[in-house]
Amino acid sequence: YLKQDGICEHAHILSIDDGAIWATSSGMTMAKYDLDIEGEGKVSVDEKQIILDALKTDGVSKHKAGVRIDNVKYYSVNFDGERKTWYLKKSKGGACICLTGKCIIFGS
């Protein structure tokens, strides 16, 4: 539904409890991988865990790789805890994460 009318390029729906993927765009993943970061060397990235951790700190990622979704770096623009929304920016576009009582909805 999120991609039906071309509203979103990519979408994920995750469990708010453990980050389990409930639904995702075709070919999209939220993976674990190693990433070379200039000046830091190789770091392990677990995209789901980074999102879960950042949601606990008002959208601030403590991870050296920052917020990454489908191996694309995102920058936090606005986190609204009252409305349960988090707006993100990437190099050519953006994304929104909305929280419900049970899930995390990501669309870019």
C-alpha cells in the first residue's frame, strides 16, 4: 500500500519490540554488514538495531556509521516524540519513520 501510488520509493514495516521485519519493499533489506569508515576503519553495522537504539534517544544515533537503511546513510532532520515521527534526509531525497504502538513504518 505504501508504494501503490508512487508515494514511496522504498518501505519497511518493523516490529517496535525487536525490529523483526513484518513487510518490506521488493529487494530491500535491513542488513548486518561491515563498513569501512574513513578515520575509523571497519565497523559492524546492524541497521535494525541502529534504528531501535536511535528511537530511544530522540533520533540521535550513537553508532559510528550513523543511521543507515538499505546501506544508504540518512541524517536526522526532525524527531517529534509527541507525534511519533522522525524525518530523515539522504543525498537525493528523504524519508519518514512513524511509530505506532506495535510497529515502525519507514518510507522513502
